Amino acid sequence: MVKPSEAKPRPGLFWATVLLMLATDQAIKVWTRRTFHEGQSLAVPWPGVFELRLTYNEGVAFGMLQGLGVMTAPIAVAIALGCAYYSHRGRERRTVHLALGLLAAGSLGNLVDRVWLGRVTDMFWFRAINFPVFNFADSCITVAAVLLVWRWGREAVTHVPHPHPATEVETVTPTEDVDPPIRPADEPT
């Protein structure tokens, strides 16, 4: 259960996370576009395992629905606004406010690319398993999802409702052995 001192709106944490992660995402993307040509790879830090590679994604997650990525703009805006609203109104722990900031930053980071370039800049590649190339904003979204599932899953497991003593009602079932009520002698029957 959330303690009152821990459960309060934390707009500062939310907005700091959004601004820091969004700035980091855009800085990495600008550096990647200036440093590489499309399709070019840099075999660091772990050649053959994890590399940097400039690719562009005109679709949605993992390159699906190519050419339709721009149509997700309203969804990204709705996600960011929903996260901001929930963070400002929600009474959650810091972890949730941090996760909401990461989710909003990731959505906005990819939205900036879609609106500005018409496609999303991707650069991180787990070559060893040929995982689709992704970016920092995608990482923010993934970490946010993991944090939210962990936090809310933990609350669901640890939160066992206990009945309030005032709401407990003791029921008595009459039996045949119960004596009838005693009435005063002068009371008519």
C-alpha cells in the first residue's frame, strides 16, 4: 500500500525526466545523422554483438507498417498528454512518475523525428541476434513499460484487502434451543 508521504503528484520528477530524456534522444539522433551515412555501421563497443548503425524507419515499431508512421502522431501526442495528466493528478510512487516521464519522452522523441524528417532515426543494433535497429526513445518506452508492469504488478501481489472492523457484521442464526424473550408480568401477551 502507498504511504501518504510517498503518494503524491510529482510534476517536477515527471517534467525533469521528460526534458532530460527527450534532449538526450535528440542529441544522439543528431550525432548519428551527422556521423554516419544511411546503412553505415560502426563496430563498437562490441563488434559482432552490439553496433551503431544508421537506419531510418518510416513505419511503426520494428519497421512494421512502412510509410504509415506519420499517422501515429496523434497517438504519440495522446500518450504524452495522458502521462502528464496522470502524473499531475495521480497519487503514485516515484517509480510511476519516472516511468510516465520516460514514456512521454520516448513518444515525443519519435514524434519529433516523424514530424520533422518524416521518418524515425534509429542507431542501436544488437547484431548478434539481428534484433531490429532501435533508438534511445524506443529504449525509454521499453524501460517505462517494464517499470510500470513491475510497479503495478508488485502492488497487485502485495495489496491484499483486509476487511475494516467497522464493516464486519456478526450474524447469529436462531436455533430451536433459544429461549423466547422474557416479558414483564404486567405486559399483555
